[in-house]
Amino acid sequence: MSDNKPAQKSLFETVEDKIKYSTSSVEELRVPIYAPVKQLPPQSAAAKNFKKNNNVRIIETKWGHVEIRNRLLTQTHKDIMDLIFTHNKMIKRLEDGTIALYFSQSEISKFYNSSNENDANVNKSKNLKWFRQKLDEIADCRIQYRDNRGNEIDFRVILKKAFSSKENLYGIVLDSNYVEFYEKGLSVNYSSKVSDLISVDSPLVKSIIRFFFTHKAINLSLENILQTIGFPLPASARTLQTAKKTLREHIGVFKQFDIIYDAKKEIFYYKGTNEVFINLPLDNKTGQLPEFKND
């Protein structure tokens, strides 16, 4: 970037406005807070390792170090958060300074169900008890994150649940440290893609698509992308072949999101899309997106 070129400016005056036009923070998609799976049965290897490690999942990527405690979050949890950020009815700063997102539970469940018509778990999602349980699981999860510059932050995504009797809307209160990702960091708006994204049947593919949305353009090898999204590496030959087969079967799906996957070369190509927007920090100190550095 030329030294004479003026820095880009944030489009938003307040974090509430920025959240209104965001689907996710960039940080939470570049470090795999949400595992690339739909659910984790108690007998799965990941669940057993989590329990063995005192309910802590530790992941190192090129973007930073993250420790996920108390709960294992999945793409199902991220689907729900994406829907809340996309279809909330009101964003409000509360008296204590925290920020709440209010929404219709039945509407969010309806959006989830319509995007997962062929999913065996859809019947569960029609039950508001199931929906609230997923929010409780997100709230239970505590995350410790350290970026490559040495900055550290300890946060939850959801601080607590809320209800507005005046508006008759359910709500979630965001953890203040989590909100800092929107104030001081980049966020991404892929709201126009949320319905199509949630309808993707593979959580592995979903996780990869979400990661690419955090870039304007990037090419990555299969190994790099698997490491970045938290796929367990090194993996057994059988596990790796199953993953590769899944990706080959979804080449057409990737194209729908402007991602090209060359299965022979095992390389992903992404040149961006006009339907996904990157939002700059409110303090306007970030003039360009950080680049991915291959070793």
C-alpha cells in the first residue's frame, strides 16, 4: 500500500451500528472457536480428548492460540449465532454498558428449520427447549485467545440471556470482551449468504466457507486450510481420505460461494465476492487486511 494513500475509514460511529451490519467477527472465524463438525457424540475421539484434557480444547493456528473451556462448540452453534446476528429485531446498549441482541425465537427456529429440511436434527430444533439449550452451551463456553502479536483476551460469546417484556422479544447479552473484537478488530457481513450457508450439509465445508469469507482474496493448500479450521492433524489415513472425499463431493457447493477447489492440486482459490463485506475497526487503525503467510 502506498504511503500517500489515505487509510480506509470505518463506516460506523458506534459498535452497535457495526454489529448491526456484521454477521461475525473475523477473529472467531480465523481461529477455530467452532469445531468443523455438527455435533460431538460423547464417544467421539474429540469428546474423549476434551474430557481427558480437563474440558479444554487447545488449538494452534497461523492466526493465533486459542483455548476453549467447559464446552465444545460446533458449526450448529455458529449457525444459530449467524441467524441471530442476521435476523435480530433490535440491538440495544443496556444500562451496565453491555450490548444485547433481541430476536424472535420462533422466527430464528423457522429460519434454521427451512435451511435444514433434510437434517435429522431439524425436529429437535423445532423445540424451543433445544434452541435455548444451544444458547446455554455457547454461554457456558469460556475462550482464551492470544494473537500473533502477543495480545491476549479471555471471553465468552454470550454473557447471559435476556428478555424484553416491552418488545416481547428474547435476547442474548454479549460478553464485553467479545464485543471488543468488533470495536478493535475486523468483522464480516455475509448476511446475504447465511441461508445458503446454513443449508450446506457438511460442517467441514461450512467451516471452510466461513474462513474464506474473512478475506478479500486468498489461495490456500488443503493442509493449510485444514489446520486453520481446527481439523485434527495429523489425522489417520482413513480420516483424511474421508475429508478429501467430502471436499471433492462439494466442489459445486464451493463454487456457489465463489471458492474454487482444485482436488488434484489440493489447493483452494478465492478471489472474493461483492456479496460479502469486511468492516474495519472503529478506531480506524487498520488500513488493510492482514495477509496469510505460508511457511
